Amino acid sequence: MAFQSINPATEEVVATYEEFTQQQLEQALERAAGAYRRWRRTSLAERSRLMRDAASVFRRERRRLARLATEEMGKPITEAEAEVEKCAWTCDFFADNAEKFLAPEPRASSASESYISFEPLGTVLAIMPWNFPYWQVIRFAVPALMAGNTAILKHASNVFGCARAIEAVFVEAGFPNGAFQALIIAGSAAQELIKDPRVQAVTLTGSDVTGAQVASTAGSVIKKAVMELGGSDPFIVLRDADLQEAAKTAVRARNQNAGQSCIAAKRFIVVEEVADDFETLFVAEVAKLKVGDPMNPDTQIGPLARHDLRDSLDGQVRRSLDLGAHLAHGGERIVGKGYFYQPTVLTSVSPHMAVGCEETFGPVAAILRAKDENEAISIANDSQYGLGAAIWTSDVERAKVLARDIEAGSVFINGMVASDPRLPFGGVKRSGYGRELSEFGIREFTNIQTVWVGPAVGGAPPMTSAE
């Protein structure tokens, strides 16, 4: 079987990749297992040195890597370059902080000495999407490798070139053979890999439907899993918000990467008192967006990654209009080569419409109205998803209180939701479980091991064998 990478801006074939044979797959698993036995014994100082070298490779190859991502999935070139730089930053961050994050933690107990140790698990399988073809991989791979694990990647088939490029970065940086490998396999093969005894854990970034399948398979063989799934993030605008700044940020939050982001703001929930003004400002900002060739540095909106994604997005718009949504801007495919879609704004949206309850993956914004802040929070939580959320208000202390009532893994006050290697990232409800990044992310794929050293000290409560 062969996989084709198609440039979504030109509809031309970028490259063709042959699927791994069973023998190639077996060899890759053996390399990962063998590398793990050596890599887990490598000092954190040596891991950090190699990771800093990987950061240097990312920076040196930034333009080439960015161009490849733009060719394979249509990301505007300036955003692609920023993504590569973020990967380099993350390599440096964990190189600087992994030793602190993984340091044994002393704990008082009945022992003469007791502590918590963070030990690697083995080989981690990652099943990753195409929308941030470098960043999604790096935010799992860097913490996993720094913790002493090895990593194998099943990337989306339309960005296999990016997958191989990441592997080449780690090879050039001097990581051991087999420490990180990109597999050219179909999605169905990944399900079988989870069951392989040489794989100890799995992480997925993708849809909640795929997440349920992968989590079920991992559960059936009792393996650790981290699920970063879909989102329908609310962007709440209260009556005392800076409307001009909120509108500008909202447009960026919705349309970055042509709206193809799990944590893009998707539902704009505005208190009725300021809704008319916000809608006017929002539509005016959307009208300024430049759609076009993603290789042009001036382009802000490139194509959607595949034709079926554009068809699905357009279907969500049509179904919402049929139920009474108002088309304030855009709402059409752009005629010609490439999978382009007009930046779109729908108003008079209610939560039961497609754009009000489903994950929209493209440049389509849904504006909903709430009578007050309490209803705004209620609408925000009336979703199967819980990845990120934003609150805009001049009363920051009040926003902190409201944030505790929002069912989401991240709440940003007067800012755009974004991932940051210093902060844990993940969701609740059908947006998944587990965390990536920060000390919480690096510990996800470790054995959190209790070490008790005798003899017991006096004054401790008695223990029985049942305890």
C-alpha cells in the first residue's frame, strides 16, 4: 500500500510513501526495545545535551521544515516557521528542567527513609494528527525521551514527510538508533501495535471517536494512555470587556492555522448588552483576513488540509443556517485550485446547531448570546468537550472565580488559549484525560515508584499485611 501527500493549496502530489512491511515494522519495534534498555541508563545530563542539540537542528533547519509542513498540510509559512521554533524552545525547556521534574521526592513515612522515584516505562506509541505536524509530536516526544522512554510515531498519512523529518532531527542530534522512529503504517495497524508487549504506553491527539477506540484497546491490555482529543472551546465576552481587544484576539484565536486547531476558540459567547458591538467589531476584523497561497508570508488563511474536511465544514455551516443561524460573513468554498474556504461568521447561533455543539475544524466562527455571565458559563459548559476556554472582562478577580466553574483543562483570562511547555495541557469530558507538557506531562509516562528503606522508625501507626 502507498500513501500520497497532496499539497492542499495546489492539489498536486508532494510525495508518495510505501507502507512498512511486516518485517520493517518488526525491526522498528526491536530497535525501540533495544534502545530503551540502553537509553533508560543514560544520565539526565547526557539526555539534556542531546536534546539541546535537537533544538539547534530545529532552528538551523527551520525554513526547510516549515516549507515541508506548508506543502503537506497548507499551514501559512509564517505560522509553520513559528511552529518549528516552538519545537526548539520545548527541547531547550525540558533539557533545562527535566532533572528537576524527575528528581526523587523525599516523603515522611514509617521508614528510616522513603522517597518517590520517577522511572521510565519503556516504548511509548504516539498516534498523531496532521494539523500541527511538528508541535503535536514534539510535545509528547521530548518529555517522553527525557524521562528515559523511547518513542515510536504513527503520524497522519498526509504528513509522513514531516514525520520522517522529525526522526531525522533526532538522528542528526545524536540520539541512539531506535530512540525515536517514524512508522509508515495505516491507522488500523496502530491498533495492533498497542497490544504488542514491546509497547508500554500510548498517547493520542485526535478526535474523540478515535480516542475512544484507542483508549478501549489500551484498556484491554492494561496500558497507560494519554488522550488529547477534540474541543469546542468557548470564548466568553462579558459586558465590561475591552471589546476592541477581545474582537481582535477572538479573530486570531478562531482563524490561526485556518481554524484547524483543537484549542481554537469556536463558540463566542457574548453577554447580550455588548453583543451588537462585539459582532460588528468581529466581522470587521474577519473581513481583513488575507486568504491565499500559504507560501506567501502575507497570507493569514491557507487551505484546509483535505477536500473532505472542507466538505464537512461546509455541511456544518449549511445545517446551522437551515436551523436559523444568520450568515454575517463568508460561508462559501472558494472556487479554484486548492481546498480553500472563506473565513465565516455565523450569528444568532443556538447551542443545538451544528456550529454550536460540534467541533468545527476550519475558519468558521459561531457567535451565541447570553443574558448575563451566569448564562454565559452555563452555555460554555453545555458541551461534550472541555479542552480550553477564555474569559474576557476588566474584573480579573471575578474572572478567577468564574474560571473555577468552567469545565475545561485550561482557562485563559483576557488572552488566547495556547499551549506552553511550562504549563500542563489537556482536557476533561470528551476532550480526553491525562496531561502533556510541564512536570505533569513528563511524569505521565513514568512509573511513580515508592521506595521504602528500613528499619521502621518508632511512633508509626501499625501496619498489617492487608495494607
